[in-house]
Amino acid sequence: WMTSADERVRDSHRVLNGMICDWSDPTVFREPGSALWRRRSEIGAVIGIPGGAVNCRCVAGARVDEFLNNLLGEAA
């Protein structure tokens, strides 16, 4: 989840900035490096996909680092 990082970003979107979200379950998130999925309601975060809310300027960013580490092994 990536916000526009300006003063217009809603608080409920700002708390997700940099977090990893499950596209198939928009009610959860996890912090990078953590395997623990948490409910967005715990931090007052928006429920939905990046850019899905009216006038939302958030976007989804691809996280290939974890994918490559799993594919190639941590030593790669």
C-alpha cells in the first residue's frame, strides 16, 4: 500500500502506507518482514483496495523481494 504522502491523505489510508495487504482479503494487513496478518480495524485503517475509495490516490506496489527470497533462498 502506497499513499500519495501529502496532507490530503486520509488518516485511515496513511496508517497502511508501506504495509503489505492481501488483495483477496481487504480486511487484513501485515508489516514488512512479519508473517502475522492483523485486522485493519485494529489500527483504524480503511477496508478496501488501494485506489478503491472515492477520490483515493493510493496505489498498490509490487513486493518482489519476498518472492525472490523464497524462490532463490535467503543467501541469493
